[in-house]
Amino acid sequence: MTAVFATSPNLALDEAVNRLRSEGRSLVHLGFGESQLPVPDFLTARLSAGAQRNAYGPIAGAEDVRAAAAGYFTRRGLATYAAQTVLAPGSKPILFALMAALEGSVILPKPCWVTYEPQARLAGRGVLEVPIPAESGGVPDPDRLPEAIRAHRAAGGDPRILLLTLPDNPTGTYPSRAVVRRLCEIAEEEDLLIISDEIYRDILHEDGAAVTSPAEFVPDRTVVTSGLSKSLALGGWRIGFARFPDTEKGRWLRARVLGVGSEIWSTLAGPMQEVAVHALSEPDEVVAHLSASARLHGSVAAAVHTIVTEAGAVCRKPTGGFYVYPDFEPVRAVLAAKSVTDSASLQEFLIERLGVAVLGGHHLGDVPGCLRFRAATSMLYGGTPAERWAALRDPDPVRLPHVANQLNTLRDAFLRLTA
């Protein structure tokens, strides 16, 4: 993965794509995990209404926004008090503050989001990477995890933190309830604290589907982090929140995280707290918007999944979020003839020769010689707010001309890749 003090590869790729486009290059951009949905009027109204909230206020957030966050978690089966929650400018600072506040090594699924390992290294934590199960991403394979922990300890490591992503970035999937339960059993056996990154929790593709949080099984040893960057496409507004255990250790950890926060972010911006109160209270307009967003994400992700598998890749079927993670190993010989032998050369070939920007698996902690990449399907909804609103409102968005044209361009590119 990326050196600790290098620019995060997904941000670097996004900047490179913007530069190439400014030079006249035509590119299909699938390399950046941005939701690409329009902001509804009811949220911009709350932002305007919050303009007078210009005082610093509590580090954890004001009482009204912490109560709203508590209600959000409670409606998802995790009974929560306002005093258990923390708000911050994005979930990234909360994750880093947790790394800084805790001790020991961090256990990561392999592959995983680009930020986890650099944050752990910056905080002085060791890292133990464990491959994901065959069925889904976001979690270390429970059949491999105990032995990996023993080997890490034998080598002088001190694994204490298990980090999960539910649903997952980069595979766009999430594990079964049985897998989550087994990971919780291992956490208890090995005395691990679980950090459950659930920022994609509200983007599930099937009606009636549900993500199982480890906090359902081991609430006393689970911190849940989330934010509004993905579900409500407010990445630029930077609204993150977290739930801590209602225990003495949970209160100790929350206090330490707030100590870090006092030196890094001070408080979530007041106007954003006003937005968060409304969004996390989930009135009917928010619920309807979330439902339409999940439908759009699922529809386009499924279309891209079909395109890459028809081109010869094997790929987990996406079930949450807005990513696919294809593996072109079945056509390795074909790609080798084009000097594509690993994820780095695959990423380069796609952007330079075929005009498709993706994030190679090597950036996500995957085996460098793999032929895998992450494609963010949410970048296909349109280039203008009007096109994105049309995609969000249409019951079959993949048939809209501006979406269909992008999908056809992708289909042609991947068929040429493996021809």
C-alpha cells in the first residue's frame, strides 16, 4: 500500500483524472469513491438555517445532534444514549483518533479501504492483514484469523484491534450474520476491540436486506463509526459520527478520542451539526431519499458487474455500497500479451489505452501480482445535477441515455481489454 506520508492514492487518482480532463482527455472515471448524488433542498435549507451556529460548542457535538445520532443507532437495533456518541468533521478523523487512543496492532481485511493502514502507521500501530472470505469482503476470513493472530504474536506483534467494514469498500459486499457472529466470538477469545466502519450501512441493494453489526453480539467491545458522505452524498460537508460502548472502558475510550479531537478538529462545524440533526432524525423525506439512492446504487453496480463478468472477470456480486472488485485472473494470458501482468499495469493500461480510470488492487493492500481493481460505479450517474436528479428519480436508471452511454463505453473498453 501507499507510504504513510504520500497522498492517498484515491485522492491522487482523482486529481490526475481532473488534470487529464482539463487537457482534453475523455475518460470514464471509476477511480474515486464518491457518491455523486445531488443534494436535496431539504438539506441545503438546514445548512442555511445553521449558519448562526458559529460558536465552537462541545468537542463531541451539541446535545441535539448527539441525541439525533443516538436515535439513528437505536432505530438500527443498537440502544444508544446521547452520551455514547461523538460527532466529527468526517469519519476519517474519528478513525484516526481511535488508532491514536488505543494500543496494539490493527487487524485489517485484505484488501481494504486505502486509509486504514496509513492511519494505523501514523498512529504508531502495527498492522496485521488477513485475506477476506471467498463470499464477501470487509472482514478477515474467520477460518484464517486465529492462526494469523497466533503467528503475529509469535513474531512479537500485539494484535488488539479488529477493524471491519460493513458493507465493504472495495468489494461492495457484506458478510453473513454467521460470519459476523464468529468474528465476535474470536474477538472475545482473543480480547480484541472491534471498530466497525458502517458508513455504507444504509446503501443495501435488496429490499428488506440488513447488515449485522458486531455491536449486536459484543456491544461492550465494539465502536461503530459512520458518516453522511456516502448515504447522503455529503462528502464535501464532512459529517462523521460514532457510537461507543456504554461501559467504563467505553467511556474511557470516548474521553481519549475527545482528547485527540480537542487538538485536531475542536468541533464539527455548527452548520453541519444543524444538517446532521435533521438527517439523523430521519424524517420521511430523508428516508425516501435514502431509498431512492440505494435503488440507484444497486441498479448501476449490477450493470457494471455484468459488464466485467461478460469480459471474462470473476467478481463477487455487489450487495451494498457502490463498488465492484473484478478479478481478471481467468484472462491473465490474454492480458500478459498486452504487457499487463499485475494490478498496477492493469490500472495504467485502462487509463492510458482505454480511457477508464480505476484504482488498482495494490493500493488496497491486495497481492501486488493480482489482476484486480476497484471500480466506483457511483461515478456514472451524470455530469450535471440535472442528469443526477434524473438518474435518482428514474425507476430504471441504466436505460437513461446519459447512463447507458457511459455503460456502453465501459462495455466496449473491457471487451477490448480482453479481446
